Amino acid sequence: QTWTRAQGVYGVPVAEHALMLALACLRGVAVSVRSRQWSPQPSVALTGEDVLIVGGGSIATALLDLLNPFDVRATVLRCHPRSMAGAASVLPMPMLDEVLPCARVVFLCAPLTPQTDGLIDAQRMRLMRSDACLVNVARGRLVVTDDLVGCLSTGQITAAGLDVTDPEPLPSDHPLWRLPNCIITAHSAGELGRCMPAFVQLVENNIRRWRNGEQLIGQVDITLGY
């Protein structure tokens, strides 16, 4: 059997959401919204900072475009490194521990595979800067949830912006909801209705390619899992 994925369909909207979460985390938006009183937060700029993007697909490509005006130094980790517009460096995934300590914002945009399951745990969060923000728009299981609660509670990292969680949906009594330095958006970054025109166009293109015996767009490598 041949399988294909929705390559490129969700790239731009999810990248926009990731950038929104990063800026909200840096500016302490969750604290301001929950305070119920006038509580100005320190002005923290993304401009000129080091950022790390874990994953090198369409979301990462779109995110690099969006980050360009911020003049960040972006490092991308991907399984098969190759140059990407807007990235200062593109490195193999095994270098994660070496580059984590540099990033002010860590964006998770990688697929869930046996290699990325539990990728960000307490040990790796301890490698991150104390003023670092973690943004997950990939899959909840890339992050060990209990470890994240602990590191956010103790100030090991400064904030997290999560569009995905483990478990999902996140129970209403889960401690993540109560943390003032955590923003949760309930898996809404890639809303299907908005993306449907691009998805339909992709399906039409692949049907035409299949009829013509051409390479399909977004063909899944079963051995890699994406």
C-alpha cells in the first residue's frame, strides 16, 4: 500500500499559531490575563534571539519565513539536514542536547515517531535556559507532561505554549491548567475547515499524479513513520 500525508496543508496556519504562542509566552500574556488586576509584565523581545526548531517540514519552513522580520538566529534540527531559507544552521536530530542550551524559544514541529516520543523530558529541560520558552505545535507525546509540570513549577524554564498535550483532551483538573506560565490552546492551530481548500487541491493533484504514474506529493515512508 501507498500512503500520503497532508504535506504543506497545515504549514502556514500552524506556524502562525506557533509564533503567537512564542510571543505570548515571552510577554507573560497568561499572567496578565489571569491576574484580574492591572499587572504589567516585563517587555521581552523575540528580535535578535536564538531559536530552535525541532522538525524540518512544512511547518518549520513557514515558521522560518514568519521569523525573518525578527532577525532571529534560527537553528533547525531534522533527520536529513539540508539548507533551509532563513535558518542559520540545519543540524541532525542527535545534536539536540548540544543546541538546547542556546535557544530562547524551542519550537516543536516534528512528527511523533518512536524516536521523538518523550523527546523533551526533565533531563532535556534542565539543559534549556532558565528564560527559555517551549512551544509545542506537533504532538503532545513529544513532551513528558509530568516533567513539564515540574519544570514550569520550579522555574526551570520560564514558560510553555501548548497547542497539543498528553493526554488529549487535557482533563479539566490537570495541573497544567493552573500554571500561570503555561498557555494551552486545545489543538486548534491547524483547524481543518480553514485548511480544507488546500487539502482538496492536494488530493486532486495526487489523483492526477497517480493516474499519470507520477510521484505522489507527501508520500509516507513507512519505515520513518511520516
